Amino acid sequence: MIIVGVDGSVASRAAVEWAAGDAVRRGVPLRIVHATDTSWYLVGRRPEAVLPDTLLREGRRVLREAEALGRERQPSVEVTTLQVEGTPAGVLREQAKDALELVVGSRGLGGFAGALLGSVSIHVAGYVRCPVVVVRGEHRSAHGEVVVGVDDSLECEPALAYAFEQAKLRGAPLRVVHAWQLPVHAFAPEATYDMDEVRTAQHQVVRDRVKTLNHDYPQVTVVEDVQCAHPVDALITAAEQADLLVVGSHGRGALRSALLGSVSRGVLHHARCPVAVVRA
């Protein structure tokens, strides 16, 4: 099952459209979830305080509109709705425990404010174990390509597998981006590098990562894209011509939302296309 969180915003409408399309591609049901946040209302009141009907009615309206949108965009999708009392991040985290995928809208704004990704999106992307797809509200033309970032760590393998699956389902080519930077030796400025050797080694990193999955997904055309650049810059540039950007997360420890990897956090803030964060 795919879970999509909605709150009535433009970004959450875009998330419903994306989630409905992916549910049809995968042949799985879609559950639309709205969290009725009662925390602000219950401050200073007894725990048994009765919630105003307006809160619950508004939640039901948001769900009805989201369901209608999903059915309009994908008439064959199997849709259910669920209204749960609680904070959005907590509700979505609980609902996603057995989900194939969680989809949320980004509440970020344009320009410099585009870096202010919604706190719910950041929280679930750093905490939830299933892939989390963050969708912006702006309309973008389809480009027909999936982009995935890889490095030389094992943590990127689940993200690469997810990207291959998405490329297969979409009938799209997969651009595998590996960006690298030369180390800076502050105390050895005279250090030199054989650039041909470095490029060869970096290309081999990409080939090693995709070799096994190439056999599993022979129908997917792979484009190897190795660059000497900062990973965030390279991925954001590649994502300009992509329908989906996939990244792994190197976040570790108990405070997962605070330890979301720097690359995944960077592309979540700035990429304009939907971004899928796949935890190892």
C-alpha cells in the first residue's frame, strides 16, 4: 500500500496526484491520510475535552477533495481514506510502518525560501523506514527520466534498486549520477593527482554499483554521469530534466530526522522535481 498525507494545500494535491499515479503503476492500493492536529486546541484543557465539530468537518472535507482528485487523475486506483487525531509527523510515521511508500507534499516556497522545506517532510524523510517521496506543488512538464545519486558506500544500494524499479515502471531511462571532489590537503598544497586515474576509478564505482541491477532490469537504459562537482549541485542540475530524483540517506543514530544525510537534505531543499529518499 502507498500512503499519502494531505492537508488541503497545493503541495498535498500534487502529492495525491503523484501517489495515485505510482499506485496504478505498481498495482497497489492508495490510502489518503489526514492528521487532525488537536494539540493546539487541547492546551490548558482537560484531556477529555470535546473537539469542536469544525476541526473534524474540515478534515473530512480535505479527505473528500483528495479522494476525488485521486480518482479523477487515476480512475482505476483503489482508494481509501483515513482521518486520525494527532500531529501530522506522528500520524504519518505510524501509518508508514507497513507501507510500500510514503508520499508527502513540500510546503517550501520559491526563491530563497525554497530552502525552507516543511518540517513534516524533513521529519518523515529522516525517520520513516520505507521510501519517502516529497512532491512540490509547482507544475512541471514531464521529461521522461529518473535520476539517482550513487557513491562508494553500501547505503546507496537500496536507493539504486528503488530507482531501477521506478525507471522500469515508467519506461524511462535511468541517469546514475556520481559526483566527486578532490580532497583538499591544507598542509600539503603541493599534492598532485593523476586526473585520468581518478576519473577511471570514479567511473568504476558507478559500473560496480549498477552491474548487478542491470541484469535484473535489462529493459532499463542506464546513462552513467560521473562529474567532478559537489554532489548536491550535480544532482540538482540533473534533476532539472528529471521526473524523479532518488537519493539514499546516510543519516545515523536515534535522532534520525536531525541526522538526515547532508546530500539528501540538500536536494530535498532545492530540487524542483519530486525527490525520493530511500533509507538503507
